[in-house]
Amino acid sequence: ALVSMRELLDHAAVNGYGIPAFNVNNLEQVTAIMQAAHEVNAPVIMQASAGARKYAGESFLKHLIQAAVESYPHIPVVMHQDHGQNPEVCQGAINLGFSSVMMDGSLLADGKTIADYEYNVEVTRQVVAMAHATGVSVEGELGCLGSLETMQGEKEDGHGTDAIMTHDQLLTDPEQAADFVKRTQLDALAIAIGTSHGAYKFTRKPTGDILAIERVKEIHRRIPNTHLVMHGSSSVPQDLLAIIREFGGDMKETYGVPVEEIQKAIKFGVRKINIDTDIRLAMTAAVRQYMAQNPSKFDPRDWLKPATAAAKAICKQRYLEFGCEGQA
Ligand code: G3H
Ligand code: 13P
Ligand code: NA
Ligand code: ZN
């Protein structure tokens, strides 16, 4: 059944686990996530970005997710709008039937310029008012995602800025988080702790100086009833990079967020973990390998099948690693 984000994350908090929120753009990704969730009896969060809506169209996305709900009636599913750029986008998603929306007021509506705090409070508060009126949950964001190695706001995959930022801007302040929650009454808060979107997060396996997992604890202590969200949480598995390179891909050396760091973050209070890039890497590795090894094949179903299987495998692995097994 379609459920609100609040309902799923409340259950995760009471039972001490985290839920991966997977980005979806097409049938194969939706199918992979549902098969994985079904096998381990995990709750599901599927989210659509602005890029996904541009790629597939919001009606196709909505009906793909509704088809998933219909096909797996025993699994609770959240249909979440990822990174809403303004209240109008969030209102549109609510009208379409999304059960959760993100108002990302950390940036202005251009998706690039860093917003001031009062703007963020105002747009988030507006979205909470309209969403809560119909039982829809709201995620906000405080602090700017970006690299503590280069001190740049993120720029990978077209998100955010490449502005040079201060150390403070790249980490969510626990006191400001407490004020933000009090004034907006939102359900979930995305925090900045050194992660960024896309495949190129870290130039080395991250240590505490560039990935501030301990900060989760301090924020959670101040706002224990608001569910914490980690964006940019793909782990960028080295074995997938190796397959992509072996079969003709060109990807530079890069590191993601190690699963054991995410597991620590879950212990400290993170409940929603956003993952897009790992599914992209898994599908690309599978397709490259399949195409190289089966040069005579031309039916898209032949190469989409291993891509779906690879996406399913990484989703299932994350469900198990984050403690979702049997929680549906
Ligand atoms: O929000 C971040 C996700 O990785 C979505 O990326 O806008 O390219 O679909 P996208
Ligand atoms: P990744 O690029 O690390 O998968 O992050 C996705 C995300 O945060 C979507 O909002
Ligand atoms: Na989101
Ligand atoms: Zn994100």
C-alpha cells in the first residue's frame, strides 16, 4: 500500500533501522527495487527527481510506482518527490498523489544559488502547511552538500553549485537545526556532513575529517523526533567501477560513502539514506559486460534483464545492510 514517509520512518526509528530511498526513472529500476524488497520483506521508498520527471514524465513515474503498489500489495511504499525546487513543484507532486515531498530550500529555485536561512524556513513552512493538510510528509534540507576535501559546494550531476564554501556551511549546525524544526514542523531533515551527489564524492576512502558521521549524533540529540536523511549516500563499489573499466568505460578513481559509515550513521539516528548512483553504476556495469560478451544480441529485453538483475542485487544488499529485512 502507498504510505506516508512519516509512517515508515517512525517505524524505522522505533526499531532502529534505516531505509534506503532509491531514485527511479524507468520500469527496470522500479521492478528491481520491488523484487529486492519482496525477497527480504523490506519497506520501500521510491523517489523521483526533477531529472526523472524530465526524462520519463511525471505521469509515467506516478503510474509505474502505482503499478508497483498494485503488484506488491503487502509491501508499504512511499512515493516521494526528491529535491523540490519550490513550493509549486511540491504542490504539483501532492496533487499527483505523491505521499511525501522534499522542499529543498537550501538552494534558491534555480537549484544553484545558496539560499539564506530565512528563505529556507519560509518555503519549507509553506510546504509543510499544504502537505500536512492532506497527510503528506515533508523532507527539508539544512546546510549545503559539498566536499570537505575541496570546500566546494557540489556540482556533480548538475546539482548545486561549485562555489567555494566555508567549513561551517558544509556541515549542518545542530542549534540551527533545532530552530528550523521548531519553525517549520517538518517530518524529515536532510543534513550536510560531507557527502555530495554523483559518482565523484571523495578522492580517497573517507576518514572523519572529510565525512562527519559524528555530527549526526549531535544533530539527533537536538531534534530526536525529526528523522534524519543522508543524501549522496551511494557507496560507489570498486568492483562495479572495475567492471565498467574492463568493458570499455572511462571512470576516474573515486570513492563513495562506505557502508560501515552509513551503518554508524543509522545507529546515530539517520533513517532515510538516498541512493541513486549505485544503481546507475550497477546497471551500466551489467550492460557493458553483456554487450561485450554478446555482440549479436539486439533485443533490448536481453540486455535490460542483466541490468535489472544487477540493480536488484545492489538494492537487496542495501536493504540487508541497513536492517530492513522483515520490516515491511
Ligand atoms: O538528487 C539526486 C539524484 O541523483 C537525481 O539525479 O537529477 O540526475 O535525476 P538526477
Ligand atoms: P547518490 O548520488 O550518492 O546516489 O545520492 C542520491 C541522492 O542523494 C538523491 O537525492
Ligand atoms: Na529527498
Ligand atoms: Zn539528494
